[in-house]
Amino acid sequence: MTGYVRNLAERARLAQREIAALDSPSRVALLEAMADAVDAGRQDILDANAKDMSRAEGKGTQGAMLDRLKLDSARVDGIVQALREVAQLPDPVGEVTRSEERPNGLRVEKVRIPLGLIAMIYEARPNVTADAAALCLRAGNAVLLRGGSEACDSNVAIARCLHRALESRGLPPEAVSLIEDTGREHVLELLQLSDLIDLAIPRGGEKLIHFVAENARVPVIKHYKGVCHLYVDRAADPDVATRLAIDGKLSRPGVCNALETMLVHADMAADWLPTALAGLASRGAEIRGCERTRKAFPEARAASDADWDAEYLSPILSVRVVDSIEDAIAHIQRHTSDHTEVIATADDQAAEHFIRAVRSSAVSVNASSRFNDGGALGLGAEIGISTTRLHSYGPMGLESLTIERYVLRGQGHVRHPDLQ
Amino acid sequence: MTGYVRNLAERARLAQREIAALDSPSRVALLEAMADAVDAGRQDILDANAKDMSRAEGKGTQGAMLDRLKLDSARVDGIVQALREVAQLPDPVGEVTRSEERPNGLRVEKVRIPLGLIAMIYEARPNVTADAAALCLRAGNAVLLRGGSEACDSNVAIARCLHRALESRGLPPEAVSLIEDTGREHVLELLQLSDLIDLAIPRGGEKLIHFVAENARVPVIKHYKGVCHLYVDRAADPDVATRLAIDGKLSRPGVCNALETMLVHADMAADWLPTALAGLASRGAEIRGCERTRKAFPEARAASDADWDAEYLSPILSVRVVDSIEDAIAHIQRHTSDHTEVIATADDQAAEHFIRAVRSSAVSVNASSRFNDGGALGLGAEIGISTTRLHSYGPMGLESLTIERYVLRGQGHVRHPDLQ
């Protein structure tokens, strides 16, 4: 433990007080200044990114990994635009979520305040540096950023722009603190700072998230993977079921709210299933099925046990025929990643039963699993998605970066007047 | 790791599904049955407690420690009564906290569901066994209990009663699982079960809470101590300030929402302070003051640096004279335990400034710090108090034992209709 990260965190925590003390219009103006500064610093950012790219290419990085790292002028526009969008989101800070006068005349309110200092630990995409800073500051927090070594130069260049914006508004640049030295020992040090860091959010591959979860003494909200299920009920509208299957599996197979497994009631296996699977296959899906699925659709490969827990991140769908909604629920309870589960049914009672029995962060009736993200659910930008059933469950918007606390207002109210 | 606790937790987690599936009247009836069963099992509980007491006396346990352990018929009445009160609290499960139709016609709701499996790790008072079980089950959760070795027989006897109540309602007794073997290695095992336990709540001395915090891989909500401050502003009503000081320090000095430190604006030091401190001293308080305090009230002992961080749990008050509200806020920011801070002032602007600058779980204007508990704030019974600024901050009632998740309702809604 070097004290390097502790020192950064202490200064970030002090800076947070100044961010928390700003009124909402000042925080909006700060985010607009951050957008302006990234816009103005565009060339520095692109130059820095070119260094990251050539280093990555030198190491043999290719394909999606390299694409995630890459910035061009259009992607910098995207960063600027995202900053301006977060600036315009409704401010959760100061919201009164409860207000009550107690029988003794004491007024009790619950009011949202910022969480404090948030640590983001992430990989690859340099835009996270700006996105996370924007969401944290908009909700009155400071942020301690630790990006991946592959994007090191880009992250430093973006952070410099954000610092200039903070300084231009007379605010301490330490409110956005980047751990520039990307040695892993610094992540370990960060994860021990339970007196300074209120929440750590890891974003990246399962390996990074496990490392954070296993080493953290600070609170962590995380999300390992999304194994989302579609259950096609005996009372499903066949067209609706087909739509949900195609959209869920094929509209963007590489994301966490894509479908991985379809459970089909036996009554739908004879007529609907062969047509639906043929439609999926003709659009490029690979089907891996149980024995009954393969009877209905012989082109399907045999599913192995591992298929029921797989997050494919590709156009593969595992399919199982079940005898009842209970069997579908039992399968989900066993294999759920607590992310998103969908039922296609025209039977309201079946829908309500499914909703109650399944405890994932989102349950959807006759709507695609792909709607489980901050934008689609009306939260605006999201800082991550939580499958931790604490504090925030599902997409995390600005509200998730705040906490409700009590404000009491009396006129000399005491618990034991007889003591006076 | 023996697997003993994992086995208990796996069974408790399965049992939780049956509790979560109950409707609210059935959970009320279950809690009433638990109250009846404790009432009926009174003699077994008292006999078991007699064994705990004689073992504790044999070990030389005395005073408050022994008193906390002791049960008599009146205290069993208290347990029965508490169970009936929790039964009657409003049910948070199923509450719709947001309901919106998105522009595309998709209905998005946030709905409260139970957290899942909650672990309670506690010491001494056997009533926690029943209280914690009642709160957890009322909110649809299961609970894994690990009480202290000193109350082992009492806890087993109470748990047996609760099991009989569960069985009488056709429910699995594992929904209330007690770790009967009180070896510390079992706590360590429990704290690693991040795949089974949704939340651990430690209740007891600072040593126990540190042990849990330092060894947990499961989410922990905790509270170390309460160092509560009263700031007497230059614009304070003198009578109000006196009332808050007496009530805060003396109405129950051994609890976490008692005052420990009073900060007094210099303008109040000449007239108000000597009288107020004399009043406190005449009621049995010991005053430890800064130099300026001792000028105003020479009977005060000199405060040392350690006094500003002390939770006395006794009728001692540290007092410091400050030159401004800013100095008071700076003192609080440095020494706060994030529990409760109070301002006495008739100046609304000063009050609002204090509220914004202080980020403790409760900030109180002209009302005693002693109001920061679940009962006084209208939550009913509380399972603990959180100074962790995540999920729940301040007293934790039933709502804190739930989480909001998303329910989506569509009519075949998809993200990318062009794929169809």
C-alpha cells in the first residue's frame, strides 16, 4: 500500500463538499463547461488516443477490443453530446421523498443527498471517463476513476479537459480524480478505503468484476452477466412471442439484456415452435435445444448442461420445452442471473404469477428484454446496471447516486419533557 | 469452512420463496401465530434463559451485561407485544413506487419486492431473535440468525417457538434459521456466502461490527457509533437550546442518538452558556470543555483531543465554543459519525445552510437528537440503524428490508421493429 490512492481519495472527498454545495443550475453549468472543454480539447484527446491505439496494435490487440478503444471525431462528438444530455436530466438532489408531521408536531422529511465519493473501475472504452464523471457530478458527488491501462493516454487527456472545466468554474479539479498509474496494486489500495469511498462500481469483463468483488472492503454494486429468459406461455399470442424472440436474441446479441434462453410451453411446441425457430435461424440465429425442441426443429444442435447458464454474447439461443409455467419458473430460479425475465402470455393471471415468482431486476410481460436499460426505462443515461439486490436493482441512473436521509424540524421538541 | 452454515443458508433461501409467495394477510397471520407461540412457550424460554444466566454468572458476568441477557415474564410479554406490533405495520411488499407509460406505450413500474435472505449477527439481548425474525418475515424475507454464545439457550428456545408457528401455518421452519453452534468460524463462513445472503446486519459492540465489516464478502449495513452534535447558533432561542441539551445528553445517555458534543457560538458563551452548563451539571452531567468553555464555566474539566471523537455512553458532555456556524460545521465534518446533528437556531437561513452542509443520516432543527429512531420517525420497529450511506441511511424499518425492481408491461413491444 503506497498511500498514493489514499491521498487522491482524501482530496477528492474534500472536493466533493464543494460540488455538493452547488445549486442545481451551477451543476448544470459545470456539465456544460465540461462538454465545451472536451469539444475544445478534441485534438489533444485524439492525439492521446492515437498513442493508446498504436500501443494496443503493437501488442497485437484486434477486433472488438481495438474498436472499443478507438476514438475519432464522431465519437468525441458523442462524448460531448452525452455530457450535455446528462446536464439536462432532472436533478435528484434535494428531492423530498417523504414529508410528514408527527402527532407531536415534529416535521419529518426524507430528502435526497449525494452519496459522496464514488469510485469507478473500468476497462477499454475511454468515453466512460467522461460519462461517469458527468453522472457523479450531476448528482453532487465526486468521482475517483481508474480506467484500464490500454486507454491510459486517452483517459488522461479527457480528465485534463474535465479539470479545465472545473477550474473555469472556480471548483477543485480533484472532484474528478483519475488514478493515472494503472498498476493493479492501486486498485487493491482503492478497494480498502472504506473510510473514504462510499461506493465502488466496476464495469468491464467478469474477471475484473470478480477481482473487485473479492477484494473490496468498500461497498460494491456490480453485475456479472445477463442470462435473460423468455417464457412462451400456453396462452401466448404467437405473433407477440415471435416478435419478442427475434428482438430479444437478434437486435443486439452482444449486450447483457439480450435473450439467452427461451422456455416454451409444451402446448406451443407443435405448431408455433418450428415456425418461430425457422424464423430465428433464417435471420442468423444458432439454436441449441433440449430433446423435445429438436423433435420440433431437427436443425437444432443438442444443448448441453452448460448452455442453460451461458451468456453467449452472440446469436446463439438455447431452447427448452417445459410442461407448465411452474417448470419455467423453476428453470429460471435455478439459472437466473437476476437480470431480466420475459413472459409472453395473453393470460393476466399467468403474467401476475410469473411477476411474483421471479425476482430479477426486471420482469417483462409481452415486451422485449432489450427494454431493460436506463434510456428505455426513462432514467436517461445510466452509470451501470445492478444485479446486487441492495440500494439499486436494475439500471442505475442519477437517483442511484444519491441516498435519502432525514431532516427533522421542531420548536424545541424533546423526548422527555419531565427532565427539564 | 465446514459447510454447516452454507447448508443452513441454502435451506433458508429455498424457504424464503414460500414466505415471499404469501399475501399480506397471510404474513400478518404468521406473525400473530409467532406471537402466540412465544406466549405459549413462555416457560421453556424462561427455563432456557435461567441456564444462560447461571452460566453467565459462573463466568463472573455482571451489571448491564447480565441485565441485557435476563428474561422474565414481563420481558417475554414485551417480545410477544413487539411481534404483534410488527404484524400490524403497513406492508411495503408490492408497493408501486413509480408508474409511467413511456411514449411508445410501454408501461414501466417500480415495485417493492423482498430483499431475500438476511443474516443477523448480534449479541446479548435474546429478544433480537424474535424482533429480527418478525421484521424480516413481515417484509417477505427469510432470516439466518447468529446470536451470541452467552444467550445460546434462550435463542434456541425462542427459535423453537417461531418454528412451531411456521409449521402451524404449513410453512418451512427454515425461514427462521438459527446457527445454534456459536463458534466464531461459523460467522466467518456465513460472511463468505455472497451467492446466498443478500444482506448482513451486525448489531452489538464496535468490536463485533468491525469483525463483520472486515471479513464480509456479503453486503453489510452497519453502524459503529453515534457521536451526535448540538450546535447552539448565535440566533438560538436560549430556552430551546437548553431543552435540547438536557434531553439530548440526559434522557438516555447509553444510546447512540444521545448527544456527545455541544458546539456553542461565541455570542452565546457569556450569558447562556454558564447557566445552561450549570443546569446540566445539577442534573448529573459531567462537562469537559475547551478553554473558552472553562472560562464561562470553571467547574468544567479540560477536554482532550480524544473527547471530540468519544461516544461516552454516559452523562459526559464535551463542549466547545466556536466563532461561527462555519467553524461548527467544520468541527462536525471532522468528527461526525454520520449519525445525528442538531442545530438550535431561530434563523431559517442558518438552519438551511446547516442542513445542506452536514451529511449525517439525520439533521435536526430545534428538535432533540433523541428523535432519530424508527419509532419516533414513524417507521415502527427498526431492525437497526445505518450509518452506511448506501441502500438505507438512518433507522431501518420494513422498507429497508425490500428493494424496488422494474415491471414492464407491453403488447409485443420490441426495440427494433425493422428486424421482424
